[in-house]
Amino acid sequence: MGAVLVVVVVVLVLLALGLVVVKRLGREGDRRRDEVMTASHTLRYDVPAGQDPAAALVALSRHGFEAVADPDDVHALVIMCPLGIAQREEVRVILENEVNVPNGPVRFLDER
């Protein structure tokens, strides 16, 4: 009976720790999204239909850019340019070289 009680206590402690970790990860994700969405220099990229936005997020992350899915449109990405809007061409090259863009060159929302 004592061994069962120990197992139950250990499981409860692990569940509580798991909840704390998940809550912190959620807060970190919210903080990151808010930081990108309120940055002074951002680009918005509408991911073409049939293309996975995750591929673009991974490519941008590998090159040091913070990007998040737009909360209102999961196929639109908001990309933070920490050094200013002059990084537009760098972001464009990353997306064109690492993500299969079916309809020609990458165009950002403000270029349409």
C-alpha cells in the first residue's frame, strides 16, 4: 500500500511540474508573438495556397529572423526585421531559396 502511495505522489508531482512547464512555454510564445507584432519594422508575407507556412517559419528562423503566423490569418506571416526594412531583400532571398515559391518571386503585402 505504501508503494502505491509513493507512485501516486510522484505522478502528481510530475503532472504539476508538467503543467508549470506548459504554462511557461505558452507565456513565452505569447511574448514572442507580441514582440514581433509590435516591432517597428515588419514584413507581411502571404504564404501561397498549398504551401506550408511552417517551412517558411523554419527557413527564416535558421537565418535569425523572428516570424509568427498572423493571428487573423494562419497563411500570413509577420516577419520582424531588427535592422530595419532594409532587410527586405535578405528575407526575400531566404524565402525564394529555401521555400518552393510556385508563383514567381516573393512579394510582400506592401508591394501589391
